[in-house]
Amino acid sequence: MANSKLVSFELSHFYPNIELQKFWEFFVDYKWYSQSEIMAGEIVVVKEGTDHPQGLGTVRKILIGDINLTEDIVGFDPPNYFSYAVHEGGMPVNKYQGEFFYESKNGGMLWKYKGSFEPKYFGTGWFFKWFLKSRMKSQLPVWQKGYNAYHNVNV
């Protein structure tokens, strides 16, 4: 039985030593990201977007082990905003959308994320909210490590 209730979650994190513009350069360089040791899988751009390979309208595949997702880039406002929508069937939820918000603050960068979806099956919203939020939270140190490697920052 399908449930059309929208489930959403938010996360935020302050990176004290990250410059916003430099983070954006790292974040949208999918070729470097895919070839680095920080990425557990690969990002493949199927169709490039407007004004940037990962700009508005981009279609990309995310391949991580058995996970094979297709996403559309639905928001792209350098260096402050990036959002994507996962095609149906790619996750155990429907209508997944993720939004990244970036802001320079106190000599560092404030990162915010909003995720939303509709559960495929009644009663599973709480579990997938916990799972997806945990998964996104686990990426926080990975992005710091990637930023440091990309910009040759010694820590």
C-alpha cells in the first residue's frame, strides 16, 4: 500500500576551514570525485546541463556497489545551491529530492542539506528518514577529506 505523505529531514554542519568557492569547485568536479579514493563508486554524466557539465538539466548516474541511481540536477546556483531529484525506481522511496545550501560564515562554510521523499510502503517513512539522514551525515567527514585532497590542504 503506497503512502503519499511527504517525509523530510534537514542537516547542517559548519566547516571552520573551508572556503565556499573552493568547496564548490571540488563539489562539482565529478570527474575528480569519481577517480579519487574518497568516492566509493562513480558519477557518470549522461547528459550535460546548461552552462556547466553538472548544471541545471544534467542527468547523471551514481554507481556505488549494487546501487545504481539516475538523478536530474534541478537546481544549480553557484556557489550557494545545488539540488537533485532521483528517478523513480532508483531508491526504496519515491520522489526523492536533495538540496544543498552553502554559505560563507565566520571564516568557514555553513553546509545545509534538505532531503524529502514519499515512502513506497506504508509505515516505512520513519526508517528511511533515519537511514537517509544517517547516510548523508556520514558524508560530512568525506567531503572535508575530499576538499583537503582536492586543494592540497595539509592538516
